[in-house]
Amino acid sequence: MDKDLAYSVWHEGGTALYHGMFEGSGHGFVDWVWEAHAAMERHSHQIANALIVVDGKAAKSETYVTVTLWTNPDQEGRLQEITVKGRYLDEWAERSGRWAISHREYVTDMQSMHDVDRDTVDEASQRNSSDPSFRLFPAHKESK
């Protein structure tokens, strides 16, 4: 949940099309997804199987993504897990020495939802700057 880092993925004026969910600017998507994820207890994203084609100062990529979300417990204490698998179809550009997304189209390939029992979650896993990754990569915070 590092909003500045999420914004940095997009060029100013970059656009996003998430079919049936969101269409607008890249920064607008970050704002929208931030609100949606803040309402969840946990979330995890895995990126895999990327195909990237670079042509000078432009590039295109298709990357598979799996998103798993845990809802906050409902009034009966039930917790649900939502798993979505899809693809990022990204257009990239290099501008002033910086590569970022100029347009993303997201396609959902499948989605499932089911009740889960709370398993052990590592206390170190946090959705803020106290997560161990911030100690491992402190420079990304300083470069903003």
C-alpha cells in the first residue's frame, strides 16, 4: 500500500481500461483501487509469464497476474477469499530516461470466491512501511 510507488508505474496522462471495473487515467485507477483494497483485510498480487517486446523508446507487454483478496470478516465472522486471474496488456514508453506505462488494458480470465478459515499470517506482513521490504529497499522511498 505505497501509493506514490503505485503512481510511479504510470506516465502522466497514462490511461487504464479494466473491463467492467474502471476506465480512466492511470493515477485515477490507483485512487480507485486504493479505496477498494483498503476495504479488504489482506491482498496479494503475483505477476508471472511476461512477454515484452521493445522497439526503441516504446514497448508492449502481456503479463499474467493473480490477485487474491481477503474480505474483512462479516457480522458472523466469516472471511471470504476472492481470487482473480487475468492479464495486463501494457503499452510502455521511455520519456526523459524513465520507462512507465502509457496505457494498460486489463482482461479478467477467471474469478472465484469462497469462505476461508483464518490461517496463520506472518506478523511481519504489513500493508504499510513497517513491512520488511521497506528495510530491504529503502532507496525507493528516498527517490520520490
